[in-house]
Amino acid sequence: MAVWSANLGKILRQVFILSETDLNPIKFPQVDRVLREPILAELSNSFRRDVLADLVREDLAKLRKKYEGDVSAVAGKSGNGKKSSAPSSDPTLLDPVEVARRVAETARSLLRGGVRRVINGTGVILNTNLGRAPLPLATLNKLTEIGQGYTSLEIDVETGKRGERTAMVSRLLGLLTGSESAIVVNNNASAVMLAVSALARGKEVIVSRGELIEIGGSFRLPDVITAAGGTLKEVGTTNRTRASDFSNAITENTGMMMRCHRSNFEITGFTEEAKLHDLVKISEARKIPLVEDLGSGALFDISKLGLAYEPTVDKVIESGVSVVLFSGDKLLGGPQAGIVAGKREYVSAMRKDPMYRALRADKLIISLIEIVLTQYLSPSPGAFLPVINLASQSAEEIRGRLERFLTKVENTVQASAIKFSIVQSESTLGGGSLPGKVLPSFALEISAEKTSSAKLSSFLRNFETPIITTVKDEKVHIDFRTILPRDEGDLQRALENLSAQISAI
């Protein structure tokens, strides 16, 4: 009997949420009643009604859970939120208009999709959370052309026979880096997996202890090696590894040697690492492939832009390594991809490996990589590649842009407690490139007496075009190194709206 009574009580609470201070219950509107609201009736012309009904049920379920968890929050209140003058046994109907409004906004957010354009005010050029490299306009035009029809992905239009999907990528990289062959996979982690699977499955993979990296998303090199079927064999120490450590570790069961360029961290002090040319000699003498995980994939000397030197793909190829692996969306300036380039015999072995079928890139990524590579045929690739352009801006240029922008903003914002200032800042390349290296920059600093930095940042982040900022010393910073010219109009409107809201407080 006690169990039955407890269950009955639970059922009654789900039907009517009785307050602790009066007898006024909460009544939830029927799904059909909410769907008849004009805002949803109109939306149903472009949005499936059955899905809208599911969204209404989701919203009502959240309300029930909310009121069950906090009965006192609705005690003695009517549907409009005002205090009741006297207890009543009549149920209060939750406003169906408010439910319909929330559901409509949820439906519109689904139509917009999860990946949206945002304004990057962080100063991190290759911001992984924000999609890393902005693409050059030429690649976007190509995307429209390729995406809306059929392509010559795997057909040789001259002979009519089946072709190789990365033939043009291989040709371009041959001209730009001297590699004999190349293929494209989903990302650089995929390239590492494929290299191990094709060249060292069931065998040892020799890696320096100082290069057993972990990158974002808990990606760890040792885990990838073992998942691809290799046996990790560590050599040297965390801070010092010599070529002789590799040589002494080779056995009959060694499949490959691997070097990982430390692109996302630094080891300083009492250090030593195996020289690339020494490892190449060992590789050639012992007939063991040497794979270089270069990571960032610079195709030209970025030190000419005032940045720290980063090994270039062509120099690594020239050294004689068997295969070099690098990302498409870092210093290369293209879409997410992993690029494998090097000696034909090893690239061919990777192309024939069953794992390649699962990891290879599709027509859109391959066409985008092709177009990005063609930009490097120009004597001045920085004129066409946003990553290079953003990284090469001087601090003085950035300050000038910011001053001109702030003049426009101050002429249009309402007088309020909001304050704008220009402050010095430090940008980074990001994306696991050039660790510890910063670029001098300038940022727009925003503060308000009546509003916290968290609320200011939240408002900007939830603007129609989200603006991603940083917070320093309780003030919002928007680093202008990563503000693109097309962003300035949207940013100005967001700041005008922000100023108007604060003025109204």
C-alpha cells in the first residue's frame, strides 16, 4: 500500500505541480494548442510539422522538469509572473505563445546548422575551435563549381580510362617540393595511421621519447601507432636523443623510423635531437623507411614574414626522407586534410593499403587542396592566402585599422557607461604551429561599469554573427589581427547594439 501511494503521488505531481503556499496548480498547454500559434503555423510551411511537434514536446518536458525541481519558484504566481492576490483552485495555463516562440527559435537554429560563420577576435590565426585556416576566395569559387555537378575525380578525360584522384595534387607537390608522389587523407592523424599500417603493421616503429606528442582532443602518437597495428619502440630520453639511439634499436622486426616535428611545444635547456641527415643515412643503409611527421606543412620560409623559422616541406623532401606527412589547414592555408608526399615506392604502398580506402579525401577536399597549391605557383602567395596575409601584418598596420574602425564606432554608439580603448596585444599562429612564438598586435578593449566582462562576452558571442573574444583583467579584448575586412561591418553593428543595451540598464 505504501509503494502504491508513493507512485500515485509521483503521478499527481507530474500532472499538476502544486505550490507549497497555495492551491494554484500549473497546467501545461497541449501540443496541438502550441502548434496553432501563428509563429509556428507560418513556420510549418517550410519546416515539417511532425518535427515541430517533437520540438514542442521537448520544450514542455524541460518545463515539467524545471517546475518539478523548483516548486517554490512558481508558488503563488499566475501565468504572467505576477503574485496572486488569493489562493485559487483554478489551474494556471503556461503561456503557449512563449513555448511557441522558443520552439520557433530552436527550429531556426536547426535550419542554420551547427557550423556557422563567426568573427575571430581571439588573435589566434589557426584557431582549431574556429576551423583553423580561412580559405582563399579562389577555393570557394571552385567549391561551388565542383559541388553542384559531376567531376573528373577518377577518370582520365584524355584516355577515358580510370584515373588517380590525387594525380594533380601529386603533380603540383612535385613541382613545389620535389616529391615523387603524393596522396591526400582526412587529416594528419589519418596520415600517421596510414603510414604505420602500410609500412610497419605488426612491426616496430622507432620514435624518440622526446617526440611522443599529444595534441588537441587527447590525440596521442603512441595510441595511434598501436591502433594502426605497429609496436611502439621508444629510444633516447625526454630531452636528449641521438641518431645512434635509432641505429642501435633496429632489429629484424623494425618496420619504420619516425620523427615528429615538435610544432606544438618546446623543450629547452640541456637538449639534443637526432639530426635529420644522420637518420636519412641510417634509413638508406639499413633499408628502413624514415617517416617525418612535419605537422604544420609550410611550403615557403615563413621567417621572411618576420615569423620564427619553420622547416619547409621541400627542405625535408630534399634531405632524403622516405615520406613526409603534414596538415592541409595549418601553414599551408587550405582545408582540413592530411597530405602524404615523398618517394614513390612508399607512397604507393600507402595508397594500396586497405586503410587508405577508409581515410582518403573526397572530391571537394581534393579540389580545394589543388587550388590552394596553385596559389604557391605565384611569386607572392601571401596575396592570395589569408593565413599568410594575417600572419604578415605588422603591428602598426593593425593599429591603423583599429583606429579607423574605432572612429566609426564612436560616431554611432549611444553615450553610455561602455568604454572602448586600444591596447597592445599578442597574437599567435595557433593550430600547433610555432609554440611559444607571439606576434605583436593591438586589440579593442571593452568594459562597462554596469556589466561584467562575462556578460559582455556572452552578448557578443550570441550576436547574429557570433563574435569570439578573450577576457583579460575583467575586460573584453578583440584582437584585430584576426578581424577580416568583411567582419568590420558586423562587428560595428554588434557594438552599437551592445552599447544601446547597456545604456538602457
